[in-house]
Amino acid sequence: LRSLITAAGVTVMQATPSLWQAVVADSEGELAGVRALVGGEALPGELARTLVSRTAAVTNLYGPTETTIWSTAAEVHADATGVSSIGRPIANTQVYILDTALSPVPAGVPGELYIAGDGLARGYLDRPDLTAERFVADPFGVPGARMYRTGDLVRWSATGQLEYLSRIDDQVKVRGFRIELGEIESTLAAHPGIARAAAVVREDRPGDKRLVGYVVAAPGAVLDPQALRAHAAAALPEYMVPATVMVLDALPLTPNGKLDRRALPAPEFTANATGRAPRTAREKQLCELFAEVLGVERVSIDDNFFELGGHSLLATRLISRVRSVLDVELGIRALFDAPTVAGLVERLDTADPDDSFRVLLPLRTTGTAAPLFCVHPLGSLAWAYEGLADRLGPDIPVYGLQGRGLLEPQRRPESVAEMAADYVARIRAVQPSGPYRLLGWSFGGNVAHEMAVQLEEQGERVSLLALVDAGVTYAVGPDGSVVEHETLETLLQSLGYKAGDVVGDAFGTDTGAGRLVRADVIEFLRGARADWREGDEARIDALVEAARNNERILGAFTPRRSAARVLYFAADPAGSDDGTAADKWLPYAGGGVVRHTVPYEHDAMMSPGSLSSIVPVVAAALRGED
């Protein structure tokens, strides 16, 4: 192709990104006068920058065959990133980004792309069923008009450009978490040594879904799969980090030049060839249990459980096997802190399964900066802040504060002020003097604010007071059933399940409008978890009762004035820009209130998508930036 370009004096060429990758490799000026048109696949940022540097101009084109044939176009510039803009619609074309109810979504919110206009085909030949599914009525056009449902996930940028994210069917669920494969691919592709990247979910063992990354090295680059996992872990929450990353010479392609996901090879989970063999009988037993749960042939005492494909649900399975075989009660936190046999064996006799429920929950203890202390929402657990800790980076220690009533039901606080005093004493044991950095979500925002007041009364300064959609009240019935439902739903999410796993044909008759109750959740967990213990039933009771107590003391709480500035994050899924909730804090914030809107529901404020909006603002505030 490069020879043909030179010989024929070609000035315009259109190809898929996969073909362009081959054309630009080792090119020596043949493309200098060529206008490059790219389409058919998402344009990776690295390829976009390479094309801009070697061609006269680059245009990213988008359009399904059903719209004959391009629908949008975008000029590509040197600062192109991994999220490729597909521009704006061409003449006589209309595009809509809609939710599942066919309503337009606000700028920045992902939705499915629909296309209408003069280029739209009539349908599929002799396929009325498929035509009816994909060519649907256009509610925004003239009577009888239709639009094409692309199956592509996109969003509007702040400047009115369309940004392609992924295929709708790339949106998968692994262990209860909703995952965009395109986000993983973009993160891997941002590594300077990677030319191309792909991610898939594989189920090579029944019931064991794992994320796998595949990459092709850039010319001259030497890639270390473990270093690539670390690169992904620095930008993604734990559940989105690939279990392994495989380096390939090239990604397999279909005859049309697109990525052939079915032809990607099975992952290889191999133990460290230089790792030490077990030295004691207990180490040998642990190595055998690691290998059994992970489905690998052998494990050394230096192999990392999570780097061999382990994840949170496999971790609970390992804990159960350790209990059965070694008769040792081990908390899952011990495995996260010491994920090798060599590290874990030292904790077998000292690990405390209650560690994950104590008042002060260390989410990350490393780092040289002052800690960030995060107060639990209504349900009393601070586990939801793990994603926040992951994304803030390794230099910031992060601690969660959890309800004392989880382990000591007889010591539930009688007021928000009493709870705040307890938490202030705990954080001062970690950080004796300020300035302090506090964050609270929902109910936890009220507690964090009272903590700030009490710290100031003790002569300390609070440099960050972040309230995440705080001040939300709950419409609780006489039996507190809403609080119970929401608390149990949070617990299920933290264990990798969802409410729908419980509320269904088996349990739906007595729950009332699909509402979770303790008996159903306990019955479900007994059948779903091999590590269920009698004490877990008491733990669930303690969670629900702690939440009910929190709801009660919140109803009697009136904030006091703090000298700190409040950084407020408002849940705003409809894009209404309503400042009522943030304005509530103005009389109690001596430093004023700075409001940021987040296009997600209140209950999703710690989800990966929401954290993409929250973390950059919090990180800037922690650096002392406005």
C-alpha cells in the first residue's frame, strides 16, 4: 500500500484502524501528502497521534452500513486521547443519544446512539423481525419517520462533540459489578509502550468469569505483563483490573479487518518460576489451597493470589477452604494485606475476622500525605470507599470510619454528636494534629461536619470537608423497612451480589414491592456462600439495627457552624442543576460552599462512573488547589 501511494500519487486514503496500524509501521514519509480517513472501529489515541504526525490531515469517520454509510465526522488533532471523538453529524443526518426509555440524556452521560436522516436504509432484506428491532419509530421526526438503533454507547462532550465509548454489548457484569470493556482498553492503550489493546471477559472455568487484557507492543517497546496490571490498577478500581494481561505479536482480525474477539487466546496464569517452594507443612497446605482455588498447577510461597487471577469471590472461597482444612478463622482483609503464602502464613494465628467491621477501617495505610478520613453512610459500613481510595493514588492514606454498633450493639450512639466525638478520638490516634481532611457520603456527611466542628473546638483546623450528597432524608415507614432494604442492598453489593439475586420467584411473595428483608437475605447467603457461619446472621442483624439507629439520630440532628469551607457533591442524574441541597449548608459553613454536580443517583455516588467526576475534584482539593 505504501508503494502504491507513492507510485499513484494518492492524496486520500480510507482504512480501518487495524489496517492503518500496519500502514504507518516503519513508514518513511510516504504518507506526508495523504489525507487519512479512519473508520470501522474505535480510533486508539496512540494511533491517532501517529497518523497526525505522519499525514497531511486525519478525519475520524463513524457510520454503520445501515446509514449509507458515514453519519458523523471529526477532525483529529495532535492532542487526541484514548476516548475518540466521532464529531458531529454530517448534512441531512440527525443523531440522538437516548436512555432505555428513549429519552435524551444530558451532556456527559452515556447513552445509546440512534441515527435518522436521508441516509437511513429501509431495513434488512427479507428480515422483518430484525428490521423491526433495529429500525424503530423516530419520536423526534415527522410522522412515519424511523431511526436506526446502533448499539453503540456514546456521550455528548461539553463542546457538543460525540464521544464514542464502546459497544452496548461490551457492557458486561463481573461478580455483580457493571464494567465497560472500552474503559479498560482505553486505560491499557494509554501506556506509552502499547500500540493496541483489547479486553474481554472469559469463563474458561464454569462460574469463574475473569477479565483478560491483550496488548500489542509499540515498536521497540518491551512489555512486562505485571507492570501493565499495575498500570491498570493505578487508574481503575480493583474489580476492573484484568486478572492477567497477555502480550501478543498482533491482535487477531476478521476478514473485514476488525478485532476478532473469539480468536483471542486463552489466558495463561502461571506461577513465578523463581518463587520459593514451601518450607513447612502449613506452607505446603496453603500452596495447595491457593492452586486449588485458582485452578493452576502449582503455586510458590511468593506468588500473589490476585496476580494469578484471584478476585474477591475467589478470596472468600479460599477463606472457606482455609477454615475447613486448617481449622483457622481468617478475615478477608488479611488476604488483601498479605496475598502470598509467605505473607499469609504469618497471619494465620493472629488474623481477626472482625477486622473488616471495626470502627477504624484502614483502606490504605501507605503514603506520605496527610490521611483522608471517610465517614460511612446510613448502613454503617465504609467498604464503599475502597474505589475512592484506589483512584486517589498511592501517596494518600485513606481510612474509613464505621459504626461501633456493628461489633458492639450495646454501644450504639444516642446522637450524631456522640458518634462524631467517638470518631474524632479514633482519627486523632492516627493523626494527632491537623490540619484534618474529612469526607462523608449521605448520613456520613452530617457526621463529618460535626467532626469538623468538634476538631475546631479542640483548636485544630480542617483543610478539607467534602460532603457527598449529604442531608438526604429517608422516607421511612413505621417498621423502618426502607432503611432495612437499603442496608441489605449495600451489604449484597459489597459481597458481589445484587438485590435481584434475592428478590425473585423464590422470595418475592413476602417482600412487598421487591423490598429486601433479613430472613430472605440470610436464606440466600446460606445457599450461595460456602463460608456462611452462624455468626453472620447476628452480623446482619447488627447492620440493620445500626442503620435504624442512625436514621433515628439523624432526625434529631441540627448542624452547628464550622469555619471550614464545604466542598459539596450533589447527585444530579437529570441535569437539573438544583442547588437546594448544597444551599442547606450555607448557614453552617464559615468558608462558604463550593458545589459540584454529579450525573448519578444518590445511591450510585461511589460507583466508578460517579467517582470519575468526584475524584479529580477531591484530589485537587487535597493538593490545596481551588
